[in-house]
Amino acid sequence: MIQNAIKAYKFFEVSTFEKLSEEISYSIDTINYFNKEYETSSLRLIMGEDNFHNFTSWHRYLEILSMASIIVLCRDNDSNYARIELLDSYIEKNINLFNQSKSGKIHLSNKYKSQISGSILRDMIKKNQSTENIVSKVNYEFIKKNGLYK
């Protein structure tokens, strides 16, 4: 489904690193892998607002920040993040300054707000509600064909 979603964007690629790993793969392991693969690049970890709320409980989260910057796709209002005092010093509101850093920054993106999450999508499918207007046509057909989220 990710491959379907990013098909039109040449600057994205899907990796099978975590899928092929025989051990538990923490985000820090994946970031270490990509830092070695793309030594001269700046890594960006993209996550939804719901994951960001728990970020400080992630395995070695400060190391993640030392190796990558984070883009948080907001659903509500970024004032919700005032509760995460441990991360205040990492927040960079200016996207241009964020992009100039190699790592250690968090940008709260309000540009593409969506109230839809994986959990909501799964609930809709379980209730036999159509998701055709929520996901791409290709992914809608993929979900239907493969009986996902039932």
C-alpha cells in the first residue's frame, strides 16, 4: 500500500529492511541502518500526531533525535504538544530552518491535516463502511481484493 501511495513521488522509496529483519526492529535500528546507507543525507522520520504523543517512551528516543529530524503530521492543533516539555527545545516552527538542520529538530506540520488514521480506517472497514473517498483508488481496490483490516 505504501508503494501505491508513493508511486508518483520519485524522491520516496520503500525499504524492506524492517520486514526482512529476523529480530525485533526498533526505530533506532532502522535509523542506524539508513544513516550508514545514506551517510551524506539528512534523515527525516515522518510520524502521525498519535505516535508523537508517545515518542518520549520510544526505545532510545533521544538517540533517534540525534540522528534524524522528525516531521509530525498534525491532525488537531499543535498547541497539544505543549504537554511534551522534554521536547520543547527541539521544536522548529520555521520549515526553512528545520530543513537546514541534519538532525535534532522536530517540525509540526499543519500543511496536510487529516482526521483519518489507521485506526479509524480499520474501524470503518470492520463496520463495512466505504473508505473509497479516504484512500486512493488503487489502495481501496488493494484493501478490498486482499480482505485487509477485517
